[in-house]
Amino acid sequence: MALAIGNWSALSALPGMDDAEFARWADLLERRTGVVVPPARKPFLVTAVRGRMRETGHSRFDDYYRDLHKVPEGAIEWTTLVDRLTVHETHFFRHPPSFDLIASEWLPRLMQSGSEGALHAWSVGCSTGEEAYTLAMVLDRHIGMLSDARVYFGVTATDVSQPALAVGRSGLYPRNKFNEIPADYRERYVDEIDADSFQVREALRKRVGFAQFNLLDVARAPLKRLDLIFCQNVLIYFARDRRRELLTALAGLLKPGGMLVLGAGEVTSFAHPALSRVPHRQALAFLRNR
């Protein structure tokens, strides 16, 4: 979680946040990003807002709230605050069954169907890029194993946080993430830089494009006719009704035969006339009907 706690003695001098003030800030976050902060997570929101207020010299919630609405400087400050209010915890190969589904079941069917040319995947809410690079590793390795034809692929990785995207673009990660990547993938796709860090190789980094994008704008997404949408650990931060709206919009971006991969348990009882549930015990995914 990307959260600067700051100096507690300085923070303690700032005012408390009553329930009405919390509701106003939670409403602002939901309207602008779709992320829902329930009352149980009020301490998280208060700590994040207070921390940024300390850094900007604000002593009142009202003053900071008002300054966030100024144009254009408020938009710049909002970008910084959103980075504090969004969760960036992620890992390489975070949910192995989902990547196994892509490599062992979906890709072989796609290749057998005679799919040629370009394959385009979207990593939604990519955070600092580990998920997007995992997708790229899996696609690169298994496309080469399944087809003699030249099948190009690219991964578009999006998030609301510019600092997180900057990490992704660099492809540079701390050493404690090194062992998250299986050994056979490490040998092919990453280089050890020093005792503290490693980097995704340039050839793979060129396959992944990072861009700032708010999932609330999915209806106006420039991405069309996608082969694969990977959207894990994102929908849990949205209200239930909003989740269904977003899923419907994502379904409309898939090619026939394309697959939408979600986090196990993120949605229940979801059905869409253009989608069929993939029978899998450990992964949650839907295929776009042909």
C-alpha cells in the first residue's frame, strides 16, 4: 500500500474528521475514481488526507478540499492525493491459476482457431506493472511454443496513479520481488542489476505500454477489439452496482473468443448475454461468444 504516514506528532495537531466530513471526502473519491471507502476504512482515508495536508501546509480540511477544486492547480494536487488513496500492493504471478488458464487453455484454443497477426491484452489497474509484465512473459513464452507463425502481441497497462506507472515503465524492481518470478521465466526475461534490484529486459518492456486511465471512463476507452482483459483486485474497490456497469462495458471491448479474467470471488452471480463462464475451479474468467 502506497501511503506516507509522515510525522505523527505533526499530524496530531491537525483537526479530527467527523462523520459528515468523512462522508464528504469519501463521496469526492467515489465520484472521481469510483473507489468506495466504507466507514470501516475511515482511519485509512483520514491518515492519507492528513499526511498530504501536512506536506502542503494545510491545517483545515475545508481549506484543502477547496484548493483541490481550483483550476488548474487543484487537478495537479488531486493526482498526488489519489496516489496516496489508492492501493498499490501487487506481485508478479500473483494468482497462478489465472495465468495457467491463459497459457494452458485459452492460448492453445486461440492458436488452433487460426488466429494470426496481433494479439492485444489489457492489464486494468496495473499498479507498478508486475501484473502487466507477468502477462507479457506468459504470452511471449507460450505463443512461441504454440505457433510457428509470427504472432505479435502487446499489453496495454493502465492505472490512475502516475507514480505507480513510472515504476512500471522503468521495469526496475526491488530484490525482494525476484523470487516471485518462476526460475524459468527469470532466466528469459529479467536481469539482476545489483544486490538490491533487478530489471525486466528491454525486449519485453517494449511489449508493454503504460498509460494513465480511470476505469470509470471505460465507456470511452480508446481500446477496442481486445483479445484479453485482465482485471484482478480492481472491482473490489467499487460499489456492487458500479461493478456490473464496468463489467458490461469491458465485455463490449472483447473480440469474439476474447477472454475477461477477474479475481476469484470478485463478483458473484454475474451474467452477460455476450459472455460465457469458463469452467475452471480456481480462476474466474469469461469468454466472449463468437
